[in-house]
Amino acid sequence: MQPHMNKADQTSPGMRPADRTRMEKVLSRFFIKDEISGKKDLEVVYVTSSNITFAAYSHSRNVMRVGFKGGRVYQYYNVPPKAFEVFKRVGSKGRFWYHNGRTRYAFQRIR
């Protein structure tokens, strides 16, 4: 006899119930050449989110840009690669960045 598994058991244990019901996804992912380092290590991801449209991460400089639905773009400095990897996997990208990124890293508004 096989054990019964409900839908909550099939997702990550650290996810909140709201995250389980509305999974935001990475729509596209690609790499481009970083204008400062000259390396093709700038990873860009477009996401389905109610607040965030894209994020770009420079693996050589540890800099992350986040674009928001209203058109504002912020650049965050000294962001570890692990933070970007978690950002791509979490259910709610806006909630994650609000609680774990926006005040943790030095930032500058780009537009």
C-alpha cells in the first residue's frame, strides 16, 4: 500500500501556504556580456510576479538589478550568488525581495 501524499507534501517544506497556491515562475533566462567586466556572465531572468518584471545578476561583480512593474529599476551591490539562486526558486519573488533583499544590500535607483 502506498502512503498518501497531499499537495502540500509535494512542495518545499519552507514555503508558506500562500506560496504553494501561487507559484511565480521564471519566464525566460539568458546571459549577456557585462559592460564593465567584459565577461558573458550577466544572467537576466524575466518573471511572472505582481510587482517584479525582471532581475539581472552579474556573477563576476555580485551586482543585482531588479526591475519593478511601475518602471523603477534598482541596482543592489554585494549580493551573494546564493541570494540570486534563491530568488529564482521562491514562490513569491516580490515578497522574498521585500523581506530579504531591499534593505540588506547597498542600492542605487537606476531609473
